[in-house]
Amino acid sequence: MLELTLALVLFLFPLAYSPGPGNMFFAAIGGRFGLRASVPATIGYHLATFVVAAAIGFGFAGVARMSTEVFDLMRYLGSAYIFWLALKFLRAGATDDDKVARRATVMDGAVLLLLNPKAYLIIALMFTQFLPVDATSDAGLVLWITSVFTLNNFVAFTVWTIAGDMLMRRFRSERSARPLNIASGVMLAAVALWILFQ
């Protein structure tokens, strides 16, 4: 089990820590609101990650049988949702104007994962590499791989959130609120484009 876990972490490291839609989303949220305010979205994202990964691991999701059209629809919906969040930031003014540039919620985090077809492909690839064919009915192994995957993502996204928080902390003032909101909005718009064209 230790050997499999180490191999899995090495496999996941570049996927989780390199810039990607999830990392950029949490860096933008951390930069705008700080680490503590990102907790609800983090919970939502990683609960969804665990559920989706477990479902794929147990074979209920049938990702391999999903049509290209389904993946395209998910990509479009996910991109549109993140664009909507980006527009909220771009329209915001003062740092305390949370009615416009609102903190990310549990639902925002969950939707980010659920409408990102790339996440499904990565999870499916992970199981094809680390779940032996003769162990597909081994619930303990499926849950272990799912847990390692979820925890690894949690650590990576927390690192990116802290980096965003530390980088933008000095800019959180009434005077710099508008540029900070624009920067966060542009960052989220880039995430939306990333999802759309991946």
C-alpha cells in the first residue's frame, strides 16, 4: 500500500500543483478575500471531488461511455458559471462590497469540480493506472485511492490559496479595491477560458 501511495502522489503532484483551473480559482479567491474566506468553496470542491472520484472508482459514473457531447456540454456550463463569477468581481468596487464580489460558497466549489470534464478524465486515468483489474471490487483500495487524490488536491489548492492571499494582502484597501477586483475577475475569466478550450 505504501508503494502504491508514493507512486500515486508522484503521479498526481504535477497535475495538482501546476497552474490549472482549480488552482487559479482558489488563488483568485484567496487573493481577494483571504484564506479563511475560501474555506466554504474548498469544502464544496473537495466533497464533490471525493464523491465523483469514488463513483468513478466503483464504476458507477461510466465516464468511459460518456459521449463527447456530454463532455462538451459540461465544459460550456462550467465555463459560463466561472465567467459569471468573474463578472461579479469586475463589477465590484470597495473591498467590503460583498454583494457584488461575494465570497465563494460551498456550491461554487462543488460546481467548479462537477462541471469540469477534465477532472473526470484525470480521475478515470488515475484509476486505470493505480487500480488493478483484479481489485476493482476492493472497496478499501478504491476509497484509499480516492482519499489520497482528494487530500493531495486539498493540499495543493490550499498552497495556491495561501499564495494568492499573501500576494494580495498588501493591496486590500479601499483605494486598491477596484484594481484588486479587476485582477481577480480577469483571473477567473482566464479560468473560464481554460475550461472552455481545454
